[in-house]
Amino acid sequence: MAEPADRFYESQGLRLHYVDWGNETAPPLILVHGGLDHCRNWDAIARELQPHFHIVAPDLRGHGDSEWAKGSSYSLTDHVYDLTRLMRFAELRDAAIVGHSMGGMVALAYAGTYPEQVSRLGVLDGAFLSGSQPAPIHEQMTRWINQLDRIAERQESTFRNIEEAAQRLSTRNKRLTPALALHLASHGVRKGTDGLYRWKFDHYQRARAPYRLSSDEYVALWSRIACPTLLMWGDESFLPDPEGLLAHFKQAELVKIAGAGHWLHHDRPKEVLGSLRKLLGAQQAAQNLG
């Protein structure tokens, strides 16, 4: 299919958006984007895997065409709850989940909470633990409050056209082709009544709330994951090599992608797709990826 269908569901009073790539009788596959991103960043991967799977890609709350949370509630646990609502609403059972960055963290937490409900798990540059001790709680509280104040006072970025937004994306990731940057920008901005374009994501989701999971709690969730798990990492990512984390999983494999940064499915799409096909049992030569 050329374009996915837009769908909506409700979670905690929010109207959340996802795209459905059809093929409903095939095994379900959920693609979860990262922070400051949107569900259409998966389009190239989704088109290649669509013949084998019923693919659903959500816009996390505060992103894309999903509503923004009231009171800046963007904790990992909120996102996991939203995913449980999506699974129920779309009747997705025994699903494979692939997540990038923050979406990978959401996928890991979901699979650790409901290990019997996930058939395969792929995490693109989203498995990491903080090596430092958390700051005293009063410092975490103060930092969070100051972050919220700064976000409230900041001026939003505006663009005269989608091409300007695409150029901004290209400055963040030099490997984006002009066509991919334009595609990501066209789904990542919204035109206001003043004629200017602004990012769709809620800037409040940048704030690091003091009620985050600890490293021990992440490990406790990861150790419960029962399905085959693939961790993928670009050797030019700003996140650390996750090789030392493999011991926390029952059955996990690590694939390192050379010449890729944080957005490895954009930087090296053929290599990422090949690894995902092996994980998901959908072997077939890629035809359309650049």
C-alpha cells in the first residue's frame, strides 16, 4: 500500500494517533518512534516489512498528531500505559515490537511488564543505563522545576515553509538525504494561523521528571523479557555501546552498525532492515531502500 491509514484511540483522556499499514491477517508488528519524532519516520522500514506483517506505528503522546498531555505528564510509565491501550484497541496480540531511542525504552519496559505478550523485540539505540548515582531528590526536584520554567518562557522555532524545517533536520543529521529530510519535516510540522510552521511535538516532554525509574528497576524489567531480543547500535551514536547490558537479558543479541549515528534506520537503512528481517523471520531482499 502507498500510504497508511490514520487511526485514533484514547488513553488517559488523550486522543492519540497511529497509522495502520493494513494486512490485518498477518502477525502484528508495532513500530515505536523516539523523542521529538513521529510515527512516519518508520515509513521506509514499514513499506518493506508490510507484506509480512500487520504494521501499526503510534505517535506517542505529545508527538506527531497525538494530543499533548495536560500538566506535562510524559513519564516512561505513561507511554507504557498508552501502548497497553493501543494493543487493546487495535486487538494486537503476541506482537513484535521495534522501538528507536525513547521508543526503544518504552518497548523494553512494556516487554518486561508483559513478557508473555511480546513475540520479538528490536531496540534501535535505546538500551542504556546511567552510570552515575542519582542526585539528591531536592536537586532533582529543583532541576525539573527550573526546566519547566525555561520551557514556559522559550520561543518556539518557526519556519516559513516545510523546506526550512527540512533544512533544520539536515543540520542535526548530516546523513539525511534531501528527500528523507523533506518527508520527515512534512509530517513533523504543523501550519499555524499566522502562516508559519512549528514542530508538532510538545516541548514539555523534554523535561526530566524526578519520578524516573532507577537503573535497578530497568534491569529488573529487562531480566523478565522472555522473547528473542535484538539490540542495535550505531558506532557513531552519542549513546554508549550497550554490549555490557546483554547479561541483563534472557536471550539478547547485539548488532553494531558501522557508519551510523543515533538514527541508524535513517543512516544505514539496508543494514538495519536486514537485521530486523532476521529477528522477525521475514527474510527477503530489500528493493526500495537507498
